[in-house]
Amino acid sequence: MMSSRAGRTRCIAGGVSVLAMCIAGVLHAQEAAPEQPTQLDTVIVTGTNIRGAEPAGNAVQVISAEQIRDSGKATIGDFLRELPANFAGGVGMSDNVQGGQDASVAGSNMTGGQGVNLRGLGALSTLVLVNGRRLAAAGQYGDFVDISNIPTNAVSHIEVLLDGASAVYGSDAVGGVVNIITKRSDDGAHTSVRVGTTTQGGGEQYQVGQTWGTHWDRGGLIVGYEFNRQNNVLANDRGIYNGGDFSDRGGVNWRKANARAGSAANLFSGNAAANGNVAWTVPGGAGTGLTAGSLVPVADGVGNTYDAWDRVDIVPQMDRHSVFLGFEQDVGESTSLYGDLRYTRRRGEYNQGYQALYGTLAPTNPYFIPGVANNFGVLIDDRPLQREVGVDSYAAVFGASFELGGSWRGEATASYSREEQFRDSDVQRNANIYDYLPTPAGGQAQAPTAIACSLMGLTAANLPANANAQQRYCAGLGYAAFNPWTTEGLSEQVLSQLIGYENLNFTSWLAQASFKVDGDLFEIGGGAVKLAAGADWRRENIGGDLDFNWRSTSDQSTVFGTTERDVGALFAELAIPLVGKQNQKAYAKKFDVSIAGRYERGSGLGDFSTFNPKVGFDYKPTDNLTVRGSWGTSFHAPPMRYAYNGVQPITGGNGAFMRADLYNAPCNTSMVPLNGVGGTPGGDGNCTFTAIVVSGGAGPTLKPEESRTWTLGLDYKPEWAPGLSLGAGYFNLKIDDRIVRIQAGTLGSILAQLFSTGTTPYMGSLELNPGVDRVRDLIENDPRYLGQLGAGPVQSPAEVAMIINATQLNLASLKMDGVDFNLGYGWDTEAAGAFDLFARGTWLNSYEVQSAPGADYVDQLGKYSAGGNPVQLRSQQGLRWTRGDLRATLTMNYVDDYVCADGCYVPNAAGLPSLSATPVKIDAWTTFDLSLDYDLSRLGGFFGQSKLNFTAVNFTDRDPPFVDGGTAANDALADPYDPANATVLGRTLVLSFDKRW
């Protein structure tokens, strides 16, 4: 049962949501929208191709530029993250350090971009458009659209359609469509200045925007520039991290358990590992001439520890410069031209913390300590690891619409967008996959790594006469000997031997051309039957290259294969007004039906062809009530990089590797053999097993996701209660052949679920106890195989207990249903001003995953996952008050409580991490935002047509609910909260000034 506090909060949120109010500020706003410059005949309505029509069967949510400004959010992505229907927060949240391949900047989201995740289905299943046009994909896999590159002062409004829409738009519109509409004209100059900060430290924000626009009888123009700077926030600026020690909240002291290294090194009695048994520590200082007697004995087996969160950014420093231009112009009496140009340059820097190094000092090293095992753990704290990221984003659109006679009009549009991304990273040099040595049997073996050679300490001058091939190889490099015992600074030469680089560049582009006609076919009782039909073509391209030395002892360059796809489509749409003003009757004021269909075919890497229909209706039994519904199918074609399975030797790329020290099972399990590298088989707690992970692209066998959706909803504005607005919409969605993959951030909970229940929705990706022939074939014949990484003795094929296929795959099925709602009430008073009480939210009834055809559906609703499963209820509700020039808005944001059924940790009797045997409740999260807006115009002079806004986001400074969900039992960098459903930034204060000239 929920706690009384959480229960009261949930009742408040649900009660206010169900009994009050309207979305006023975001959904079906009651107040008048801000005056906009006159637009020509290029107005876009999301969800339909027919001019001037509303998409029958669906309500389109409209978000104004003013609402984004008043929210205190710096970017479109930050604003949409709080949208209740954007479950699991989107993609690439800036504070998501442990997000796995798809969400974190260490993985495929190379530059920390932001995407949208409607319905919690993943960014892959949300179509993001700008002015109805597609954009180049972002990330190494091209699996989301980066909305952080779009300047906020270019935005006129955003339209959100919460329904499948492949019948109109084609691929990707499974969970819904987000269409960002930019300005194409304005009246004069507009200056905006925004400053903000968090009150817990760091995160200062600065934004300056300037636009100038004009419009005339037959056209308009706008040009603009925006600069945005976000300063970094360090993890240790937030007390919730507490240096990795969560024991004050009943959690694990991860520092003590898995961070057994320090500026002064530890020496282990057994294997050197982050959770190994420490026997001695070194005294520090120069670290020369040490003997066994110089060492300090350790009684608790822990020794020195370090703070894994020290100098780790949870928000990076990021600078963005954006320029844009929009125009529209009538030419003659029958033709209109329009276009957009946009360029964004974004650069960021991430502090990645200090590198802990575990290894064994060779007897040939001059700093070897005789008489003890030289298995050590030390923190390389000379400088934190850095990661620099950047993107240059380009977009251009040009279109023309023209009369064809009568009501018929044609429209031709061409667009091009491009994302040039880079990520330059410091990386530990712990592998060597490019240099090989001959073996006595006549084969080849991988040469030692740069770190291994540094630990040998060999040069041509001190090479033993009986040196083996590995020693001769290392001596030939001319490395300086690494001394892990010193607490003094390391030389730049030694640091370069321990820490290498990985510089990755990816470029994606998309060209699109469309032509359509629309007009009236004939008249029926309710009005004119309208038709829109046309053709669409696009070409998608993505490729990259890599410079690195961390997986070799020399500088290497690799070109990743470029992938390209052509997609052609034919589409048609009918709007049929069965009942209208001319033939309305009692209880039949309006009845509109829409029928749409689209055939789409893709050729290139990952061919596909599909046809998707959609039917919708709007029925008004009275002037105040609208009943709407729809049924249709949608699809998502696999991103090309999902089908590309060439070698990509990078984090989150295509590769295969063996680990003996990273993956855990209960020490008493009989499902897989344990290897004893960590833990004691047969005892308590967790023990390691040997696994090979195959990650990245799955090859051309992937199929498109296919979905079926039906909806039924109503909107009601009663005459007996002016200002009252009620809306609700039920949706039912089923997806077959859904594309998912195991991510690094989710693997721990997947394995925990497997060993506790005997199954997991990802069972089809796990090969338990594979045969020796299967393992040997992977090692010898798969070009992606990178060798054994991490600590522990070399493992043979017979010792591999599991192959984890962390590649994209078509998971059998997902089904979900729920209700979107918006309610509210607005009223005026003579003395106290005007009030708007509002609410909106999404309540899910089910979210179930089937692992394979014929398997049982597994309920994942409200079940914690590092990848982000949706919770049952998310809502926003509040009160807006306006009096004269002052407006104040108080908003309550609510995220429902949920549980961690598998994959959360509790301390055992020894204080070490142990998977919880029972579900762990994660509390509901309630925050409050306050916005004050004052019109300064009456002051005159400089202050004419100007506004001042103050916003306090999370003004009660509420910490996110505590979750002890490390990625594995041997994790040192365990997150203390769920970044998919909360943020850790705390109270943020923002002051903005806007002026029109």
C-alpha cells in the first residue's frame, strides 16, 4: 500500500485533474492567444494534408511560444520533458549520466541532444517535424531528432498529436507527432534576455535573442539570432549523491563496496578489482624503494576509497549560437512562395571524473615491491577525464503553392537538413585490438595494451635476455615506467600511456521533396467533400569516422560505412462532412469523417514497403459536445544504422567483447556457471560469470515496427457553466515487431529479473550456456570481436556462461491503453481579477511487453527500468491569476509512485550491494513552479511593449525520490534517482525580459 503522504498527494493530483479545470496554458487555452502577425496561405495543421481542416478524430495540442517562455525552461526539449504524455522524459536528458547507449553522451547520443518520447515508446516512435518537414537524424545511430538545436525565439508554436499518423506522414509516427512551427514574419524588432541559476550551485543560464521582422500586403520576413549558455552542474553540488554513499537513506555505500582505490594505492590479497579484498595500502609520497615492511596493513579489507562522483558533470557546459530566416510572399494572384533557413552551432564540455586503475605491477617494473602480490588499485587524479562534443546543424526549406482552378490548389516543397556531430573523449587505454603477436603454435594473439606495457616498465636498456614476445613488444615502444605507488604528479608521458583518446565524427543529412493537390470534389448534405493527394520522396544518409588510440598502442583511423536509403510515398486523404450547418438536426449538429492512406516504400540498407490507413470522425450531438474517434495503423522503419553491422570499435558502437568481472548472478544460482573472479560461489551475495556481449547493429534482418491504434474521446464546453472545459480521450495501442535492444544501463536489472524469476522480456537476446563451438565461432569469425576486456584471468570459450545479444531486435509485441485528459474552469471577478484553474495529464491502464510470439505478456507499467518504463499517472495542474498588467501562475507537477521489482539494491549484512528480494517502492514526486509576469508598457518610454517575467521552477527545492538502482552489483557510479522520471537540478530561478521595438 502507498504511504499516507504519497496517497494524499496522488489524491490531490487526481482529484484536481478530474474535478477541475483546463489546460488553459497548454491544452485548449481559455485565455486569448497572443496576437500573431498575419500569415499567408501556408498555415500548417498537424495531422492532415487538407488546407483549413482539423484532423477528424483527434485533438491537436497547441503550445505557444509565450508558454515556453513563461515556463522558465531554456530549450524546447526542457519544456517538452515536463509534458505528461512525454513519458520517460524523452531522450538525452542533460542530467542522465548513466543512461546507457541510447540516452547518454558516452553512447550513441554523441552530443547530449534532446528528443521526444511520447507514450513512453521511445524516441524512435515519435515523429518530430519542423513546419511539417522531416529533419536529419541525430546520434550515432540516427535514432532521434535533436530538438535542442532549434532556437526558442524562432518558434511560433508547437503542435502535438497524440495518435498514430503514418497514414499522413509515413514512418515513425507511432506514438504521435510533434510539429514545431517557426515564424515567417513579424512586426518590428523583438529582444529577449534570460538569466537563471540553480540555488544548490552551478547551472547558471544565459540566453539572449534578437529578431527583426516585417510584413506587408503580400508577404513577410523575419531574421533572428539566439545565444544560449548553460553552465555545468557537478554531481557533488547536489547532496543526493553524497560521494556515492547512500547508507543515510537505507541504501548501499557504493564507495566502500566498489571504489577501493585512492590517491594512495591499495594492494589486494587476490585479484585487483574495485570490490577486491584490500590487504595493504601504500604510505604515499614518492613511492620509491618500497618493501613489504613499508606497507600499511588493512583490517577491514576495504582500504582507501574514492568518490566516483568527484568532478563528474550531471549537466555540462553548453553554448549554442543559432541564426534563422523565414519568409513568405505572394507572387501575382495565384502563387505564394515561402521558405526557412536555420543554422545552429552547439559546443559542450563534460567533466567525466577521475579514472580508477586496477592492475598488476610486473616484476620488471623498477617500482615493483618484492615479497607481496603487486595487485593494486589507484586513482589517477592528476586531471579529470574530459569529453568535448559539438554539432553544426543546418536546415533549409523552400516551397510554393499555386492555384489550379476553382477550389483546387497545388503545393510543392523541397527541404534539406544536415547534422555534423563530433565527440572527442579521454578514454582509458585498456585494450589492444589492432596489434598482434605470433604465437608458438603459429597463430596470432593480441599484443599487450598501453597500460600493460606501462606496468612492465621495460625499455631496450633493461630488457631481460630471456624476454618473451610481449616484453619485447613493450620494450620497443619506449614507454616510461608507471609508478602506481606515488602520490606525486605523474608526467605527461605516463598520463598519455594510461589515458588515450577517441575522436568520433558523424554526419547525417536528409533531403525531402513533396507535391500535393487539394480541393473540393463535390457537395453533399454537410458541405463540400475535400480531397488531398500527393507524392513524397526523401533520401537519408548517415556515416562517420573515428580516430583513436585507446584500443591500440598506436594512432588508428577507421571509416564507418556510409548508409543511405531512398523512400518514396503516395498518399491521399478525404474529408467528408456528412452533417453540417445546412442539414444539421437535433442531436446531430455536425458529423465529419476523414479517410487517409499512405503507401511508402524504402530501398537501400533495410528495404521495406507498407500501406497504412486511418479513419477518424468528429460528431457533435449538441453545439457544446464533441465526440471523436479514430482507428489506424502506423509503422516505424528501422534506422539505417540499426541494420548496419560493420565494425565500430567505440562505446555504444558495433562490437563484441568478453568480460569476466562485470556481470553478476546470485552466488547460489544453478542457471549459469560462476567464475570466482568476484564473490564466493555457493555463498551469499553476488558472484561474477563470464559473458560475451555483442552490441550494435543487427544487420538487414530487422523489420519495421507495426502498430494499430484506436481512440475515443470527447470535448465538452457546457452553456450552463461558461468558462468550463472538459476533455478526455481513451487510446488503445498495440505494436508488433517492436525494435528494442539491451542497453548498458538496463542490463543489470534485466539480469536481476532473469535470475529472480527465471525469465525476462529480453529472453530472446540471451544465450545461456552456449556451446563451445558457438563461442569459438563468434571469437574467430565475427570481425566485431574485440577480445577480453576488464580484470580477471584470460577466459576460454568453455568458460563463457552467456552470450548477451545487445543488438537491435524486433521484440514480439507491446500493448498499452490509457486516457489523456484536460479539464479546467476560468472566471472573471470585478475586484480580484481573472482566474483560470487548469489541469492536464495522462493515465495509463496498461503497458505490457511480450518477449516472443506465444509468450505471456509481462506487465511493465510502473516498473522501474534504467531505460525508463512509464508510470501510471503524470499530470500538471494549477491556477493562473490575472489582474491588470500582472499575471501569476502556480503549477503542480505530479509523477506517480511506482516500484522497482527487479534490479534495485539494498545493503546486506556486510553493507555490500545485494539485489532486493522484494519490490522496492519509489515515492511519488510532486514539484511546484511559480511564474510572475508583468507588462511594463504603461511605464512608457523604453518600457513600452515590454514584459518582465520571473519563474521559480521546483521552488520548494524537492529532491527526486531515492532509487538505489546501480547498473550492476559492482557499479561505482550508481545513480541515486531515476532520471527518466525526475530531475536532480533542484530549485531554478529565472528572470527574463522581452521587448518589442
